[in-house]
Amino acid sequence: MEQKEVNHEWENIKSTIIESAEEIIKTRERHTSNEWWYEECKEAISKENFARKKCLQKRTRKNQEQYSQARKEANKTCKEKKKQ
């Protein structure tokens, strides 16, 4: 019984703190200043991350070459988009 009361009180305190913090601080929407950041960049970086994970799991020449190639492509894509 006492445990339920403590949990109930904790939930009340927690919700009160969160509500007051949101009221005082107020959340702002995030605006990205990188207008050049497109889906192509995200896709290239996700391919690079996948190749990196694969390379870390099994370190072979083929995996290292694939990671190196994916990294070059991601950098090239992002640089081109940033210049535009």
C-alpha cells in the first residue's frame, strides 16, 4: 500500500515539474541551417555507416575497400550538395 502511494506521489511530482518546465522554458522548433542537407546525403552516409559496420565485424580487404569507396562517395556527394 505504501509503495503505491509513493509511486503515485512521484508521478504527481514528476508531471508537475515537467509541466512547469515546459511552461517556463518553452520548446522551440529546430531549424536546420544546412539547406544543402538532402536525402542524397543521408542515403550516402547511411551506406557508408553500413559499410563501416561490415568492415568492423569482419576485417577483410574487400570490406575495407568497400568502406573506403562508400566513404569517398559520401564525402563527394555532400561536398557537391554544399557547393550548390
